[in-house]
Amino acid sequence: MSDVEVAEQIRVRGLVQGVGFRPTVWRLARANGLRGAVWNDSQGVEMHICGEKSQIDRFCEQLLSQPPPLAKIDSLNRHPTDQLPHQDEFIITESRSGEAQTGVVPDAATCDACLKDIADQENRRYRYPFTNCTHCGPRLTIVEGIPYDRINTSMRHFPMCDACEAEYRNPGDRRFHAQPNACPVCGPRIWLSDLSGRIIEASATGEDAIQEAQRQLAAGKIVAIKGIGGFHLACDATNDDVVARLRERKGRYHKPFALMAKNSRIVREYCRVSDEEEHLLQGAAAPIVLLSRIPAALAENVAPRQTTLGFMLPYSPLHHLLLAGMVTPLVMTSGNRVEEPQCIGNREATERLQPLADLFLLHDREITNRVDDSVVRVMDGSPRVLRRARGYAPQPMRLPDGFDQAPPLLALGGELKNTFCLTRDGEAILSQHIGDLENLISYQDYLKNLELYGKLFDHRPQRLVADLHPNYRSTQYAGQLAEELGLPLILVQHHHAHIASVLAENDWPLHGRKVLGIALDGSGYGDDGTIWGGEFMIADYRGYQRLGKFTPIPLPGGTQAILQPWRNTFSQLNHYLGWRQVVAQWGDLEPIDWLNRQSVKVLGRMIEAGVNSPTSSSCGRLFDAVAALLGICRQSISYEGQAAIELEAAASHHRNDDLAPYSLQIHEEQGSFRLDSATLWPSMLEDLHAGRDRGEIAWRFHLGLAHSLCQAAVKMARLHQLDTVVLTGGVFQNKTLFELVSNRLQQAGLRLLSQRQVPANDGGLALGQAAIGAARSLISD
């Protein structure tokens, strides 16, 4: 005997719009003999469904186990209703408006089905560079509002032809309600132009703009390419002359260039690629993956003095068509001038990039939102996001249990590598990487994105959260906004936010036990008004205790000490040994002789008088000091972290666990710990005097730092009966140091927490700020 027919209202929340969710519902409902309707609204997807209860149960099980590839279901709620559907079949109806509570799906790499379409000469989308479906294509980069319908995207300027409209209206087609759906008849177009704006026709019959761009790249030209989230500057990565020319034009003299190759087989000609790294390269996010370099014929200037290369695979039809037939990689670096964000508009690009590019490959689909390429590195066996942008943002993250009771918050992030974070209903929405707010264009982009996210998620914060540093633009803006809106402003210490970011990502309970956090970076404002950066803290979401630190050392010249690593070498040697003794004992060494010919007497007087020489416990500055002593980036750096990155590269050639580490001294005074480098410097100077290889010295420094960090951490954990250690901060992007510390701490029986989905650098600050703000709000309420 069959069940009695019943009706239900079913609500699905999560990333369920623009991913083919309704067609999946339609297909499964019809397969189970159900009738009713499904529609999008501002909260996600809702359906009115009718049939036997067993049929509805089976339908729900299948929907949860067989969602579309890009969908992410957070909840499926069922409610009985007495109202039966009027229709005799299951249909898809138009979207409905209301309070926005759904998510926006990240941009996704081209799916296999669309790749087949553009490769098939009989298909009407053959070689069409804007081919997409509900399983792939642009999302965040074209969206302007919710619901995610074509009218709320930059595709509204391209009315669909009859054939595209038929696909768009057919629930059985994978392009059903694919908002960027288009074809050569009705969609965006692409063209190649020279610096004067003149369109360059293909030089061979039957060729198109992309094939002509290929020809020009092979001839040694630099091409500015409009992609999904911004412009790239591309050139042949095996051509020394053109790569050097690109560096000179861009003013980017040392920072590694990202590379794009047609497939992973070509990537393997230049790098070692693990199964995990292969999975990352070929995934829907398609990030830049940092890979271990192997000797191969690549332009010397692609990644100077690096042991890694950043590779990505084509992630749009345009990129696939451009790379087709190419047996060598292309440089694919951001289309911008040094220190500026990448261009997104045609006019903007042709003006700002004209001195950099030879040609422009342009199209007329507007990039609404700038989104950089994401960067990932596999460390200690797990992928670690170093820059969270295309393919990852703005996918929400569930906060641990208890946070769903907190009021909606807006965390404004830091100054460098900025992201911001919205929270609501126990969910955190971290923005894409925006960049350094010191740059005016980046700051304007920051303000634009704050407005966009507020609109997309209909977010009305009840509290604001910002970094403790009074001079951060994000903090100053938070203060203005708090005053305008009459909202409380919560200020959060920089390294506490780093630690809380790890806790939130790792689902650490709101009222969980305290942990020992090790936060190492370049700088962060301390609650005593000094610069911190080598910190040991007992912490939870609600508060922290600074348990240990690196010995604070003067930074002669302030910011200049960050830009000129040699100043840190002098300051460290002067602090621990005295400069006169250093010259008397090791003055014949090349680095000491070089330093002694600089303005060290002036720096010494500045330090003694306390003039423009703030003290800092920064671990990042210690890396700079060691690098400069070894002749690495001694005089200056051209990008953030350069000295430390090149020091790690030097060490990686000399890995030998049998070598004795250069250990730091650990001082304990009334339960407070301090790590200093008093014994480090004489040991390194003596080894330089003995003619030891500088790469070996770099390795022994890494080994000794890891040994000392772990020794101190174990002491602190035992003293305070803590069993969990958090590793965070930009210094832990150093794969060598991270893996040494991680392995040693776990061998000591301690539980380790670290970051995977969110950057350990300042790109993860906003998540930690939001978690701390939410915890404090719950206490105050």
C-alpha cells in the first residue's frame, strides 16, 4: 500500500546559486515522481514539493549526496505544509527577492565539458573564449548584487540569442540559468590591439586574435591580457631577453614571476609535482602552486635565486586557447605597475600598462570586481593558502559552535595583504586579497569591496573590529565608520588576531581551553606601544598573556631598517657584541668590512640617543639580519620578505640534520621567557672566518631557530599545563622552518594547530579579529 501524498517546504542554504542547483533539484524530483516547484531567493534555494513521504526522503538523501560540483550545502531544512502544489509536474520558477542570506560562489576553472565544446569544430562555441556553464566560469568577478541573476552581473549588457536563450530556459541543459551564458553570436568579443589602439588583424587566413597573440608571444612580445579578475602581462618564459625587458619595464627586479603552462606534464619538466600539488593545479580553484624547481631551460630572470616556481594551469577558455600548441610556459604576472593593484578596465589598462606592454588582448566583458590569482604551497603534507583570492573567495567558513549567537560584525583587517571579514549566523565571509592599503588605488578598491560585500550579503554590522595600530588605514577607517554609524569599535592586538585566526579555522570551541600561540612575523603593534613580531602567548578567543618574546632590538632608521637589511645586522651585532669588538675581532671579514664603510657611526649614535630607532621583537628582522651578514639582499630589498625568502632558498641546498644548529639562548625570569641571539652571532662570524659555505650557515640558522623555538615552547607548555600549540604569522610561510618546528613539536607530544584555508600572513588577520570580536561581544552581552 502506497503512502499518502504529503507536501513540504524545503529550504537549502549555502553556495547554491549559479552552480546548477535548481536543475539538479528538478532532475532528482522528476526521477522520484515528485511534483512542485523550486526557486532562488536571497536566502538560497526554496522548494515546494509534493509526493509520498518515502519519495521525498529519498529525494533529500540524493540531493545531499549528489549536489552539483561547485555547490556547498550548509543546511537543508524540511517543514510540512498543508498546501499542495497546483501543477501536476515539477517546475523551476523565477527568482524571488528579499533579505540576502545566500553566498556567492567563487570563480571556477573551465570544466571538461566546456573544454570539449571549444575544441569541437562542429560545436557553435568552437574556439569561443567566453564559453561557460553552471559548473564553471566567472562568478565574483562579474557579480553586482543578489540574487545571482544575469541582470545583477556585467553580462546584462549582452542579450542572449535564441539558441543561448533556449539553453538558459531548459532545465535539462547544463547551461540552464548559467548567468554568463553566451556564444559568438550574442556574447562578448575579443580583439588584439597595438599601443595606439589599432586592431591587429590575424596574419594568416582562418586565424583569430588569440592565435595572432600566440604568434606575437613566440616572437618575443609582451602582451597585456584581460582575463577573468584582471589583466596579466604575458611573455615567453624561456626567452631571457623578453623576461629581462619585462622586469625593466615593470620595475620589478627580483620578485618571482608566476608561470602558466598548458598542462601538468609541461609543469613537470620544470618542477617536482606531488599528487597533492597535481590535484591543486587541476582543481576548480586553479591557484598558483609553489613547486620545487628542477634544472631546466627557463629564462634565468623568471625567479632569481629561488628554489621554487609558481605555476598555474589555464583556468578560462581564453587561457586554454592561448596556451594550446605551446610546449613552453608563459610568464603570467599581474598586469600592474610595481606596488599597484592589477588593472581591470580596458581604458585603465591601455593607459597604465602602455609603457609595459607591446600589445593588448582585450575583450568587452566588464570585470566588475578585481580578484587576483590565489597562491598555495604544500607544507608538511597539506595545502596552505598564502594568498586567498580567485577560486576561494568569498566562500563562507563555518565558525565553531557558539559563535552563531554573536551579533553581525565587520572586521577591517590589517594594513598589508589586507582582507576584511563579515560574520553573521555563525559564518565568516573573508574577502578576496585586496593588497597593501598604503597604496591609494588599493585603498579605494578596499572601500569599493566593503560596499559590495555589504550589498551582496545584505550585511548590517552591529560592531566593528580593527587592529590596535593607530596608523593603519583600516583602523582609521574603522574609527570613522564607528562614529558615523554609532557602533562600538573593538581593537584587537595583531598577534592575538593571528592566533585566533588559526583557532577559528580549526573549529576550536568558543569556550575551549587556552593554547600556546607562537606568532612570528615582521611587525605588529604591541599593547605596550612597541613593535612586536616574535611572540609566545597563552591565548583563547577572549584574551591573551604575553608569555615570551624575542629580545627587542633597535631598528635604526625605523622603516629604513625594513627596507635595508644591513641596518638590522649592524644593530644585532652592536647590541650583543659591541661594534668596536666586532671590528677588532672580525674586521677582516668581507661583511664586517662592508658594514664598517657604511654610516654605522651615525646609526650607533641614533640608537644610543633613542632617535628614530624603535625597538622590536620581530623574528622577521632577525631573518633580515642573518641574510645581510651572508650577503643576501644586504643593501636593500625590492619586495616584502625578499631577504628571508632568499635565505630559505640558500639553506635548502644544504639540508643536513647532522650539522650542529646555531641555538638561541632562552632566559626565564619569573615565568616570562626571552629568546636572544647572543651566542648566534659569534658562531656565525667564526664559521664565516673559517670559510664555511654560506648556504650551510643559512641551514644551521634555520635548524637552530627551530630547535630553540621548540625548546622554549615545550618549557612553556609544561609550565602552564598546555597541550596545544598554534603556529602562525608570515614567518611560518617559510616551508623549511615550519616543517622543522611542526615535526619537533609533534614528536614532543604536543598537538599542533596551523592554517590551511586562510593565510598565516596578514591576509588571515581579519578572520582572527572577527572571532575575537564575536567572543568579546558574547561576553559583554
